[in-house]
Amino acid sequence: MPTHKVLVIDDSKVIRMRVKDMLPEGNFDIIEAKDGVEGFNLIRTENPNLIMLDFLLPKMSGWEVYQEIQKQQKYRSIPLVLMSGRKEEVTDKLTEPFEYFSFVEKPFDREQLVDAIRDAMMKAKKQPQSAVSPDLSSSTANADNSDIAALTTEIATLKLKVSKLERESEQLKRQFNQLVGFIKQKLRQ
């Protein structure tokens, strides 16, 4: 009996079959979608445990599916592996390091796929939880759901930016310390 539902959204039957063949038998129920519209509909109806998403898709691109996923907390918490034959397609829209999803470049082997899935599962746990509690106060109870969703998305975006700035700051500190060490070494000579 399958224990995990894996949704593979890719317009290439070869890739969908390849993913299916690379996963251990018996543990996974593979659901396939050949375009973004079908894929997003299956996300809503099937509640998958993992989403494998091609970035270039007909009808609704992988980028558009990704944006729809980001609008709802229940979808953002599903581990996501983005797939593309050209990483620059993804990095044009989403900057590295990819904090909440994993990326695997096509073609990939079984080890790369398994590593990407593990990475996606770890990253899904890091997803910020919704900023809106179920016990809404009277002042926010009257707020429109779209306003709440927009604020939640904005908060999540700001948290991402803060996290990125913190990483860059740490990197600059390390580089500065290396530079100071180099200068001190040269002064001793």
C-alpha cells in the first residue's frame, strides 16, 4: 500500500516515467500531470506529500504554478522539487539559495533525485507559518481574506529578505576578517 503521494508535473512523459522508475516500489503513489493547469488542479484535489514541478509547462507555466502554491499556507508546506533543463530559467525568477524548495537539473540520476527530495522535505519544514492565528481578534475578523493573504505573503517575503541579508552580512564579516588577517600578516613581514 502506497504511503506517499507524489505529484509529478512535467510535459515530458519520459521525465514522468523516469521519476516513477527511480522511486522505491511500493512506497509511492505517483500522480502525473502533463501541464500546469492539470497539475495545480491535482495539488488541490489530491493533497500530495511531494510535488515535482517542471519549470516550463504548457497552459500554466511552472513559475505560475509555484506562485499559486505560495499563496496558500497548506500548499507551501508540501515539499517541492523544481525541475528544469536550464537552471538559469529558474534563477531568473527566483534567486539562490533556494530556501523553501529544492532544485534538480535535468537530466538527473536516482541519487540526485533522492537528494533533491530529502532537501525539499527539510526545506518544507522551514516554511514560515501563517502570520494569522485561527483566533482572529475583532479588529482583524473584519479584514478581507485577500488582505490577510496579501499581508501574510508580504511578511513571508520580508522574512526571506531579512534571512538573505543576514547571510550576506555573515559572508561580508568573514571576508572582512580574512582581509584584516591578510593585512596584519603583510605588516609583520
